[in-house]
Amino acid sequence: MRLNDYTQRRQPPRAGERWRLRVKLKRPHGFLNPGGFDYERYLFRQGIAATGYIKRDDINQKLAGPDAARAMLALRGRISTRIASMLEAHTHAGLLPALAVGDRRGIDAEQWQILMRTGTSHLLAISGLHIGLVAGLVFALVRFLASLSPRLLMSMPAVMPAAIAAMLAAAAYAMLAGFSIPTQRAFIMVSLVMLGILLRRGYMSSSVLALALLVILLYDPLAVLDAGFWLSFGAVAVIMYVLTGRVGQLSRLWQWGRVQWMIALGMLPLMLAIFQQLSLVAPVANLVAVPWVSMVTVPTTLLATLCMPVSSNLASGLLQVAAWSLVELWAVLEPLAGSDYATWFSHVPRSWTLPPALLGITWLLLPRGWPARWAGGVCLLPMLLLPKPGPSADEVWLHLLDVGQGLAVVVRSEQQAMVYDTGPWFSESFDAGRAVIVPFLRAQGIKTLDTLVVSHGDNDHRGGADSLLREIPVRRILSGADRKRWRHARAEPCLAGQAWQWGKVRFEVLSPTDHPLREANNRSCVIRLGIGNTHILLPGDIEAGAERQLLAANPSKLPARLLLVPHHGSKTSSTAAFIRAVNPELALFATGYRNRYRFPHPRVEQRYRDLHVASLNTADAGAITIKLDADGLQQTSVWREQAGRYWHAQ
């Protein structure tokens, strides 16, 4: 189970502890949108069968201490807490627990952004590189110490105890990291190499990688659901491919720089297929960051961890050195991440373009002198250049995104795009703009918005606006929000009578008037758009009062084939007279799964059924896409069916 704790207890539960708690549970359910993070897949992969929260109750109490099965959890928790307390005031304090025990909770959103844009996020977690580094250091140290004992050397070579110590060190560090996919791969590969030393047998590097792949899949078949599985094995395979079997000698520095560029090029198809983005500065950033983190930050962090039981002062001093190394590293990474060309974003490539792209990369990375290596670049062109399908000049597409209890709509014509509302804000690190709308726009290949409409100032409608405006250029902003709730220097007030046209698609604002009603919901920016005789009505959160006002002022402008249900299906909206005036074929509800308001209200749903209006709800369907032309609604698709997998809630 994954539980949130809102009880604000003085001593919250810690890793490894056992508690009896009264909880409220629901089955796993998350936002489901094209290009977005699949939260249900993540929960399934983590073995989480229910989510919920802790309720206040007298039954809540801590039980006996951790048993042996939870001892490692408790140890990891204590180490993470000690590091955080020793570096309490340091700006990079949250990064070192990630290197010591794989605890990445302290890395803030801004730091993650820098790591992602520079392609160095793999370094600020316990990766396969770090497992190999620890094993290598322990091997060298034990081999040196063993060689000092003539008696030991008479019975066995110095490499034998060194190999055993290296395996034990790799196992301990991997367990401390939570045994993630990259650490599993590195531990297995280290173990195979060390077993080869113990058995006095040599292995080809490709055989070691293939055997590590086989063992992981036998141990954990669902590892293929992790992006880290593909990236970890892919990166090692590229390194082996470009370094082995090559003729000629290069300086170590030149070879190191060449490897970084080869990894960036070799991983391009996978990065575009999984993340739809590629860090263009990653080769330069990793050229500096990999040796710096591996030789300075990681060793000092691990030494500090080992010294904690012996000397707190020594451990604190070593952690200060590790934190200083990150300050110096950040001085390099921040300018690179701040470049306008740091990251290249792409639409979701068509699935059939991946095999030829992988073939092309394999051909392109062949040794120098191989004939027609340029042909490999040709195989990449379909993935890089084929555009994402979009509406024609005679169509308009509406995407109602799944943002939980909130609203976010994307309207597209052949050349333009508009976002109507931006969903809720949840925390400093998570809002619908950053988590849903921006990934969707990039997945569709939309680089610029022509219009952003914030219908009114409620959090569930304007919460993601700031994140959206930071990431995507917007030409025009219309707002029905009270300036006390949300403001932007470029925002124009949304008022009845405003109109504009994109090709054959016409937009018109029906409400609010110059003297809007007092309630915030009734100040919602109501937009009617259409192509030919097919219209869509976007009413925001208007309630019965604003509906009556529209009926009195513009009854002829209300009919629409497609209606976004006002106020998420609240019982204060969707009066029978309003529904009859609009007379929609299809009504769309934007609600959150098991939301606390219990939207849509059963009476409202029944009202639409009584008037023979079909309906869809994002809580059940995920993102909803409607394709329309002058003759009406042509195609309706729901993402929960279209992209459905066995781990998704049905």
C-alpha cells in the first residue's frame, strides 16, 4: 500500500518501523493521458495494490521494533536522516542521501530539472557505474593488502581474496541502494567477472552482459516495465560496441570524450521513444561530471557513511567535502542547463520507426572506414522527421485531458492550438501543467500555443498555468480569473463579444459581460467554437444563474453538438432548460476518480440521460479525444481503452 499521512503527528513513521494504523484505501488509479506519466504502471511495478491515507484514530500506534526482514530499510532510513541532519543548511543536502542509500526524496524540482536537462540524473542515484567503482576500489585495496602477506601468497593468488571482497562490497552497496535495476545489472556483471577470476576463466564482455540480462529477467520478469532497464543495458551495450574490437590507439582523454558522444548518439532512439526528449549538452556535462562524481563525490560520501558509527565529526567533515564537490559540479551544470539549446524535444515517434532507427544507429557506429556509414543516418530520418498526425484544414480536434478533479482542454486546428484551463496545482513539485499538459503538447508535436484561456480563478482550473507558461510559448492569454487569485502581465480580460478565427474554425466568447455576476464560478469565460454547423461549448464552472443569463441574452448561440458539462456535473449547474437549449449529442464530464465532491451528481447524470444525451467521464475514460468537421462528430476515442494495459483500472 502507498499511504499519505496528513495527521501531522509529532513523530511520523520511519523506514523499517512497524505500525498499526486505521487507513482509508482505494484501488490504484492515476491520470491517463497521451505522453503523460503512467502512474498505474508505476504502482503495479512497485507491487502497490492500493493507495490511501492514514486516518486519525486511537488505534494508531507503533509496534515492536523492526524484524530482520526490515533491518536494511531501517538502516537506510537512519543513514539518510543522519546525512540530512549533518548538512541541514546546505543547498545540496538532499543529493547525498541519493548517493549513499538511494533516497532521492530530498532532491527538489529545480535540481531534477538541471539533472534532466544535462543528462546527468543517472549520476545522482546509485547507478551501475557506482557499484562498479566501489567493487573496483575494494578489489584494488584488498589485492594490495593481500600481496603484503607472503604466507597468504603461498596458498593463493592475491586476486582471489580481492575478488571475494569485491563481490561482497558490490552486494552490500546494491542492497543499500534498494537493489534497483541498474544496481542489479552491475552487481551481476561484477559477480560474473569476479567468479571468472576465482575459477580462472575469462569471459567475453558481451557474454557477461547477456548473462546479466538473462538473470535479471529470470529473477524479475517485470523489469522490462522500467525505463531504467532499457537505458541501463542499452548504455552498456553501446559502450561495449564502440570500444571493443577497434583497431588503433587513442589517448585515454580522447577516448573518454568520444565515448560520451557515442553514448548520446547510440541512445537517441530509446530516449526519443521513452521520453521524447534528448539532452544536447549531455556529452559535455558527462565528460566532466562522471569522473568528478565517481572520484570525489561518491568516495567521500561512502567514507562518511562508514565513519558515522565511529566519529560523527569525521563523518560530518567528509560530508562537507562531498557537498562542496556538488557545489563545484553545479557551477558547471547550471550554465549548461540554462542554455536555450540544452534539450531537444520531439513528438512521440511512430512505433514502426524504432526498428529502422536502431538498425541505423548500429550501422552508424561501425568503425571508421566501414563503407557507407552515412546510410545509418538515413534510417533515422523516419523517426526524426515524420510529423505526428494532426487535424486537416477541414477539422477541429478537442482533447479533454485527465487531470483528476479539474479541467484542461486542448483545441487544435490545422496550424493552431488553444488550451482552455490548466488543471489543479497540488504542490511545489507537482501540478497539472507540468505533469499533464506540457507532456501532452510535446507528445503531439505542439511547440507553441496561440491562445491560453484561464476560465476563472479556482485552483482546479488555473493551477497549472504558471508551469505551462514557463515551458511553452503562448501568443495570447485570456483570463476570467480575479486578479487576486491569478494574474499575468500579458493576460487580457475575457469578455463577451470577443471573437477570432483560425482558418475555418471560429471562436466566440459568450460570457462574462462587463458586469459579471458576483460568484467566481459564474465569472467563467464561456467560449463557443465551431467549424461549419458543428459547434462546441466550453462553459467552465458556470452555475444556474449564469446559465439563465446566457439563455436570456444569447439563446441562438447556445446549440452545440459537443458540450463540456458545466462545473464538473455539480447539482448547481446543468439545468434542464440549459441542456435543452444546447441540445448536445455528447456531454463530457471532467471529474476526478472518487473525488471528495462526488461529482458528477447522480441527478445531473440522470438529467442528461433523460434528454437522450450520451456522456463520457475522464474519471472512467482517461483523456478523451473528439474529432469534428463541418458535418458533425466524426470520431471519439478514449485513452484508457486505446492505450489500455492489464495493470490499468477498468
